[in-house]
Amino acid sequence: MAGYPDPHTYEGETTMADLTITHTPAEGTLIDGTSKDMDGIDVLKHFGWRWSRNLGSWFIPQSRDRLPKTWKINGTAEELRKIGHSVAVELDETLRPAADVESTRQERAEARADALAAKATRKEEAAEAANRRARSTMDALPEGGEPIKIGHHSEGRHRRAIEKAHNAMGASVAADREAQEVANRAATAARTAQTRHAPLAVASKLDRIKDELRGLDRKINGSSHNFGGGYIETTKPATGAYLARLQTLRDAAADQLAYWQGIRDEQLAAGEAIDYSPETVAKGGYVRVGHWWNEVARVNKKTVSLIVERYPSGKVHTLTYPYAKISDST
């Protein structure tokens, strides 16, 4: 599968097609007119498409609220046409405001948590019913662990009762295990929905967005890096369609930064978070990262170095963390 189109362009169709690849910010990248076992499934899997029973369509994972992955889309369309499909491509390359994206994400997370909680309840009820059936079959066995009477008229009935009890107990154990697995998934989904706006999560997200913006600026404006030994790697400023795509990404990242900075400012004003920095953390003090308190060995511009004792050897070394990872200090 070679000879794919330019990854920064896409093709459009004006005639009727049996398949239509669409991309919108809210829904991501889908193929209309497909089925789970359609002709061309190998092509779709090769380009990373997955089947969704809920959507009733093949989709590209992690494509919502992102620019379309045109190399995958154009490559898929080209290969599907080779095996006889007519394929139209309709792409919306705008991005939604960060507030809308986050609202939708939160709604989906809460809906998933609620659905899993309801499923966990059903599984627990099914497990309890299986337990009752298992107890009932055990009660039907002869009292006192009476052995099977070989050749007696009761032998067949006794063997069937033992087999029934064995199967019922196995079903009960499997039902309990499945109920616990779903309960764990429901608890994880609930925590995810609740902690996305936790102070540490917001601080870390801001750091990632700022890093993303710096990287985009280097690509847009060009950059150079001195590797030493007289070797300097230079990247020219972006141009044409690539520049337009980078600028769209930068505008979206700037919007995300403004949104999450607003959340962070509210948390700081309410006393829910502290803006740790070289001005608020001192060498020799103690800070908490994760579950542990450690002494500060060095205060840097963007990170803090902590003294950590390695067990069981007792050797001391330092680990470096961004300020966003600090949850408390003394």
C-alpha cells in the first residue's frame, strides 16, 4: 500500500458514493455505509480503523476534536477504490472551543460512569441469583457427604445432583468474578469523571499545553539547535498548507490554555490549590509528591529536585519533578 497522497491535503467527491468518509470535531472520523464484515475490512484495519457497535460504523480512534488524519483518510479511500468501492470524503477542519470540548467530554465520562454503575448493579443481582441456585443445588445433595452407592438405584440421581451442584457453583463463582470486574470498571470511570478537574490534574495539563505551544511555535517560526561540536540543526519556518494546519493547532492550544488557566485561577482564589514555584519552595524544606514527603535538594526554574533514599540499600539520590506534581509543602 504505497503512493499515498500528500498528508496535508484531502480529496473530495461530488458524485454519489457507496461509502463516505466524514470528519467533524464532535463525532471524529467515521465511514458511512459500512458494516462490521464489509468488503475491505483488511484495508480499514491496516489504517487503524475500528468497528463501533454503538455507532454502527468504523471509526478512527482519538479523532474527536482533532484535525483529521488526512494520510489515513486518503490512504483508506485510495485502497477502497482499488477494490471497487466508490468513496466520498467530507472533512470539517475547524476545531471547537475548549469549553465546548470539555463540556462534551465531561458529559460522556459521567454517562459512561452511570452506565457502568447500572451494569454493575445488574451483575451483582445476577451473581446473587447464581449464589442462591448454587446453595439450592448443594442443599439437594445427600446429607453428611454420603458417598455414591455404586450399582444402587440412586446412583444415577446422586451423580446428576453432584454434577448439577458443581456446575451451579462454577456459574456462581464466574458471576461473582464478572460482577466484581464491572464494579471495578464503574469505580474507575467515576473517579475519572470526578478527578479531571482536580488541582494537580489541572496544573499538569497547563504544563503540557504550554509545552505544546512552544513546540508549535518552533515549527511555525523555524528553529535551530546546537548539538555541539560545530553541528547546528536548523528547521525552516513552515509554509503553505502545513503552516495553515499548524496555525489551526496553535489557535486551539491557546484557547485550551485560556480555558484551563481560568479553572486554575478559580482554584487558586478558592484556596483549593497553591501555585508552587521557586518563590514558594525552598532548599531544605519538604514537599509532597504523590504519597511521599521528601526534602528539597535543589530549586530550579521549572522543576524541583528531591532527596530520595533508596531501599533497602539506604543509598541517597535525587529525583526531579515539575512544580505541578507538588500537592503540599512545609
